[in-house]
Amino acid sequence: MNAALHVCQPGYESFLAKEAGVAPEKTGPGWVLGGPVPEDLCFAHLSLVAPRELTGRSVNALAWAAADAFAESARGERFDAPWPFLVEEAGLPGLARRAKGVEEECLARLRAKMSRVAKLAVPGRPAPGPARGLFVYAADFDRLFVSREAVGWGPRRMADDPQAPSRSYLKAEEAYGVLGREPAPGETVVDLGAAPGGWSYSAARRGARVTAVDNGPMKGGGLHPGIVHRPEDAFKFAPQAPADWLFCDMVEDPERVAGLLEDWLARGWCRRFVVNLKFGRRDPLPLLRRARALRGRCAVLKVRHLFHDREEFTLVGERAADA
Ligand SMILES: C[S@@+](CC[C@H](N)C(=O)[O-])C[C@H]1O[C@@H](n2cnc3c(N)ncnc32)[C@H](O)[C@@H]1O
């Protein structure tokens, strides 16, 4: 079977290869080819299962090769429901335009060959989890990886909100998608290291009641009536009652922050959490192992290098009832 193609944020390929335990057969900016798809990956955004490598000199040649590979593999397959059709690219200058051309031309060819099936194609990244459809990754101007199966790990680009006090806001918004839940009206959120207030704002605009803990000032004092600022040391903060959500995005030693989350879970102080660990320049793999060890205490735990994360990764999860 062909090796899987794992797509990540450019610059994080070596961490991804190490995490997946593969000696990369090939690698490029934002992708690693090697090994099977493991059960869990932090640094990948998407994995293409056993892709075929196709080459072509023009947009049409590439698009037709992808469409023909799809048509051939779909022979005898029933299509009764919408299926995902995704074309992504490695981020080289000018490649996005070429990938768009491939997407349009590939769909046109599918319409001509199998119009009923083509009408069911839904462009864009599928929901997190395994998916069957057509997945195309342009690694270069003349080279595509094409597969019928993919695993989406959850990260995706979020739309900006000009009202949000910080760009960190995007990480919280993205984390809800990974978890499949978001703060609901009336729920309580403790946000440790909250300033200038993006994560707090993200929860408060959904109607949650937020205690924003930070020694530093919140932008505009919090900007939302649902936010109460507590200018305190987050490591000393104890909630008066268990919170529905713990948020934590502190610029602190990530091992110390991991310890704080372990403590909150052991004490039953939160039901769900979104916690960011900033590994900076150090090797993130030992920290990743520590983060994953929390699985025993969680009903759900996902550790992801979000689209909007930099030298950091984010834990989202739900405490096990008996933790
Ligand atoms: C990256 S910023 C948080 C951004 C925030 N999530 C947002 O959306 O705007 C990190 C914050 O952690 C706070 N912080 C770091 N150590 C802290 C501590 N021990 N107690 C409270 N706040 C702390 C800093 O003051 C800083 O405001």
C-alpha cells in the first residue's frame, strides 16, 4: 500500500514525521509522505490515505489525471449522498491559483463523465474524522497526490472577527470545532491568562459567563458584560464552584501549565477544557506524550497543532465523569 500523505503547517514537518514515527519517503513545505495513518496525530491537519502520485505539465493534464483516477476507482461504487471534494496545495508562490484551476477543471471533467455523481461533490475540507471522496494535494506545479480516503484531524482556518480583542480569538474558535462543542448560554468559563481577552470574548459572545484571570489589563476592560476580570496569578486561582469550561492560554513554562491542567482535572474543577501549551523552541514530543497521558482522566482528549497555533499546541477535551 502507498504511504500516507500528511499535511501540516509549513515548518512543522520534522515534528510531524517524528510524531508519526516515519522516516519520510519524501517531504516538502507543509507535507510529509510516509507510513500508514496512525490512530492520532497532533501536527497533521489532514492525512490522505494511500495516495497516488500523478504528474502533468498543465492544469488540464493534472485535472484530467485526477478526474480519471477518481472515475476508475469509483466504478461499481454507489453514490447516494454528498461526498467531499478537496483540492489543497503546498503554499508555494502562485500554486494556489494553479490548484484552483485544477479544482475547476477536474470538476468539469467529472461532470462530463459522470454528471449525477459530480453533482453530489461538496468542495472543501470534510468534518473531522475519516472521509471518502476525492482528495487532491498539489505538492508542486506538476505533481499531485490523489486519494479516495482521508482523515481530517480538525484544524482549519477561521474567519476573523474585527470586534475580537486579539487574534488569539481564532484559536478558541478553532478549538470548538476540534472538540465538536462550544460554550453554551449560561455556562461558566474560567479563562486563565485571559488578557487582552480574545478567548473570553469568544465565550461571552455565545452567552457564557466568563471569569477572566490575568495580572495584565483586558482590552477595553473586557468589552463584554459577560466577562468579569480578576487581576490575579492564575496558578493561585481556585474557582468557587466547578466551571463548565477551563480556558488557559498563558505564556508560561508549558510543563507548569500541563501540571495546572492535571490539577484542575484531579480536583474536578472543570468539565471541559481548551488549554494551549507553548513549547517555543524546544522539542515538543516529550510534552506531547505528557499531554496524551491525560487520556486516562478524560472522556475526550484531542491534542492538536491548530491552524492558528504557532510554536504551541492545544488540548481540548472533556473530563471523565469518574476522574
Ligand atoms: C497569549 S496571552 C493570552 C491571550 C488571550 N488568550 C486572548 O485571547 O487574548 C497570555 C497572557 O497570559 C498572562 N499570564 C501569564 N502568566 C500568568 C499568570 N501566572 N497569571 C495570570 N496571567 C498570566 C499574560 O499576562 C498574558 O496576558
